[in-house]
Amino acid sequence: MSEELIRFKGYVLLNMKKTVNGVVYIKITDELRQEFKVTTEEASSLVNELGHFEDCPIWVLMAEYEEKIVRARIRSKGPTISTTANLFDGGGHAKASGANLGTWDKAEELLKALDGVAKEYKENQKEA
């Protein structure tokens, strides 16, 4: 990893957020990426750095791509996330999906939907 990417990784870990039900996420704007001198691909490659929290079954890295288009990389260590990704012009696998959000407004909708998935998953785990 380049020094810039390592510094950016530190930023991601220090500035990640969590929803009420345990969806870890970070929003990466074009300005932020430029400040750290990392490419969109380098920044997006850090998605799995968010997956180390034991009480958080879903994590998401959202980033601005060309022309300020927002896309999300979504990962899971339990619940199926591809169904939710499909609702946001995306798709993928049960535990690794992506979504084309277009705007940051859609990002909030995605987080709300994924928070519901995390809540249901945790409730089902308690019953098992």
C-alpha cells in the first residue's frame, strides 16, 4: 500500500459510522479522496476494513465516481444483502453486492433499508 492509502485507511477507520442496528458505513466524497491523493478504486478497495466489528453484520463503503455518481459496495457476514442491493439498481451475491445510488440522498435510503435487514437478522439470531 502507498503511504497515502495507509493514511486514508486510518481516516476511514476513525471516521466510520454505525446505524442503530449495526450497519457500519463511510461516505467518500470526491473532495475527500483528492485530499488524501487516492484513486476511487484505491478508496473503494478498503470496504472490508469496515467488516471487523463483531456486532455489525453489514458494512458499506459509498463513494463518488465519475461525474459525482454515488455507488455503494455492500458486504455482509450473515444477512443476505443482494435483495436490498437489487432495489437500488444493483445486485451481486448474498454477502457481497453493489448498488448504483446516483445521489447521496439515495445513500440515506440504502442505509435505512440495510439497517432494517440488520435488525431482522439480529432478531432471528436471538431466537435461534
